[in-house]
Amino acid sequence: MSKIYLALYKGRKSGRTPKALAMRVADWVIRKATRGIYSHCEIAVALGDGVFECYSSSLRDGGVRSKTMRLPSDKWDLIELPATDVLTAKLQMIWLMTQGKSYDVLGSLGVVLRFGNRPDKWFCSEWCGHVLGFSEPWRLSPNDLDKFVKKAS
């Protein structure tokens, strides 16, 4: 069975294009508003040779998606999750039900401002929290997930 991780983004977007600068500002705002070092999270399944199949909802990629990528340790922290048949099945089921759904910008603001979510849209920590079985995952930031997952280990 493949290893499964909660992958937490602590990196800084490189580049000087307007899009890269906007992403750097967005990451900074998320970190400041949620009082932590992480601005994004993924559920990552190890494929081997440092490559992962990553599942999440991403503002940069337009919503719920799967993406094959490397997760260098200077930009990502990985917390190993118990790789059970139940977690694997839940990940695949939620992925199939939500793939292509839009990113929930207002919902992500609701983590800080404490208002509800939209069931037809997802933000990263809400999506990952849902896969991990947290109740009310729309209340969780990547930094909250870091604390709760470490506490449960």
C-alpha cells in the first residue's frame, strides 16, 4: 500500500510575473490571517522517486484537482497518515464526487471571519479535512490541520 501524507506548503512562489507576485501575496495573507507558516495543503500519495499524486482544491489551479508533482522539503512539510484501506477508499470516493468543483475563495475567508461554507465549492484545508474525517472542515486552515493531525498521531 502506498504511503499517504498531509502535505503542507511553507514555500514562497518564485518569479516576478504579476501572477507570481499575486500568489506570493495570497500566501502571505493566508499565513498571517491563520497565524502559522502554512498557506496550502494537499493529500499526497507517494508514487516513488520523490513523486506524489496530490489531491486538493487549489486557487492556482482553479479548484479541486489531482496533480502529479515533487514536494521538495524546502517548500513542503509531510505528515505521514495511516495508510489504511478506509482512508484510500475515502480519498478516491471524495475525489470522484468533487473533482472539477470550483475553489471557494469566500469559504477560505470564512476560516478567519467565521462564516459558513458553500457545498458546491471547496478550499484546500476544507477538502483535506473532509477526506480526513473532521467535522466542520470549512472551519480549518492548513495550520489547524497541522496541529490536529500531529495531535492525533
